[in-house]
Amino acid sequence: MGGNMSQTTGTYSNFINYKLSERMNFNTGFHLIQSQNNLANSSGPQMGIGYELGMEYKLGPNSIFSLQVINYSNAPILYRSFSPFNVP
């Protein structure tokens, strides 16, 4: 909450991690998001989806190549730079 704005968001998430080999992992995340903006011009609850796809490849003992695709374009959230991949 701040600057006469508040937002409440509920998220249902499903994460999957596939270990394809000792060196390669594949991660996915799918999110159903419902948001309620408590603003004067708010039209009520909004529903959306978001997803992440990620691949990690261990090049050596001290290096990892990582590629992530994150899409929250259909999600009704204010801060879209958040990545749930960092959640344990």
C-alpha cells in the first residue's frame, strides 16, 4: 500500500522441475492470478495467468548457462519483474 493505492493479489502456482541429466535441468511455473485493486476507478477483481520456462545447463564445476522465459502480460499485477523461480 502506498500513495493512495493498495493491491491484494491471490496466486495459485504449479512448479515442475525436470532433471534431464546430471548437467541439465528444465523448470516450469504456471500461475493463476486474481487481483483486487482498492482504487476509486477500479472495476473489481481481475483474473489472469502467468508462466515461466527455464533451462539450466552446467558447463563445469563453477559455471552454469541459464535461459528463462517469463510472461506475465496477461496478469493483473503491478510489479511484473517478480520471478517465483527464486522461491524454494
